[in-house]
Amino acid sequence: MMIDTHLHVWDTAAVRIPWLLDAGLPAMADIPHGQDRRFVLVEADATDPVEEADWLVSLAEKDPRVHGVVVSVPLEHPQSERALARIASVPQVVGVRRLLQDRELFDSALFLDGLKQLVAYGLPFDACVRDHELPRLLALIEKVPELTVVLDHMGKPNVRDVSSRDVWQRNLARLAEFDNVFCKLSGLPAECQNADELERCAPDILDTAIETFSSERCLLGSDSPVSKDSSDWCERVLERLAVSLRPAVAEANAVNIYKRRAV
């Protein structure tokens, strides 16, 4: 069994997500059929996080293939505690993500308070940052070391700059020193210009991430439909692992981190 821990679904007729049009993405993205796997649905930076969270939860309530939902909560807002209290009571909510990439939230005292509230509620935080922002994420984690953090997309390494890749690898190793930081093997196709570039860089980047965090702290994520892979990305990832190590990355780690709450 496999859990794809990073699937984006949306319907712009129901939830406003303005950036999709500029990115050339479709107005609707459904849960894929024909795959023997479960999914964690991840927020897509909608205009109204509450509207999006409610819509995603409604999908999870109807579709048994959905293991859980990672919703967006504006942790930097003074009212975030009320929002967290609301979503923490929803069984289908298994985590929180607030996009950090290209945003000045790292030094926000309110955002830090929000992360501490996540610890109290027992919810993991999905951290989506670019490679040059990894030191700032590290500094944030040092202030809340008890927080469970899932690093999305392996920290978005630069696939075309060798020197940047070396820095990424060192920063990844620093993050891995925290036992409660996990790495989502996802998002690389979106960083590549074409299929040839993906074929060239995927083995090295995946092997580095897996070696750094070990199979006990890595998860699968397709990042579909933002990331597009002509093959099956999740199968591509598993092929980099010894057969004995695949069950942990394919399912067990996801179950342990993204805990489905009892109704």
C-alpha cells in the first residue's frame, strides 16, 4: 500500500486560487482514479484558507482514499489560535501548512507563537521553502525544537547550479540533526525545465535526501498536478530504495506523522 502525502486538488468554481491561471494550471484538479493508493490532500494557497479547508475536508469525508488533509492556517494572524482550535477538532485534518517561500514570516513573533500552538495540538507543520531559505527555517526550528516539521519538496534544490546544490546538501544535513524533522520526497519535476533535466538530476537529488534523512524519515509525495512526471513519480522514488526499505517510505512514515484522529 502507498500513501501519496502531497496531492493538490482544487475546483476554482468552489475555492478561489488566483495563482493557478498564471501558472498555466487547470481550473479543476481531481483525486486521480486507477491508482491503488491513498492520499494526503495539501492546501494550494487559496485566497480564503477557511473556505479551502472546509472544501478539502468535505472531499475527505466522502472519499475513503483520502488519508487526511493538510490545511492552511495563517499562523501569523492574532486570531490564529481560534482557527487552530477549530481545525484541530476535525478528524480529517492531519497537518497544517503556511507557505513560507518568498514570504517574510520567518521573523514574525506571531508566526512563532502559532507554531508553538501546533505543538500543543499535536499537529505537524509542512514547511515549503526554497533552498536559500533553509537556514532561516533552521533558525525557526531551533526556537520550537519540539515541533514536528515535514520539509516539502526536499527544500527545493537548485537543479542547475552545482555550488547551490552543495549548499543545499549541507543545510539539509543540518536540518536532519533534528529528530522531528522529516523530508518529503516530492516536488522535483516542478523545479526542472523538462523531462530530460528531471532524468539527469533526480537520482542524485533523491539519493542525497534519502541518505541524509534515512528511510525512516522520508515520505512520498507526487505534488500532482503542480509537478508533472511522464512516469509515476512515487514509483520513481521507491525504485531508489532497497525493497526492504520501501514500506516505511511508502506508507508507515506517513501513518506515523499524519495521524488521523478518531471521530
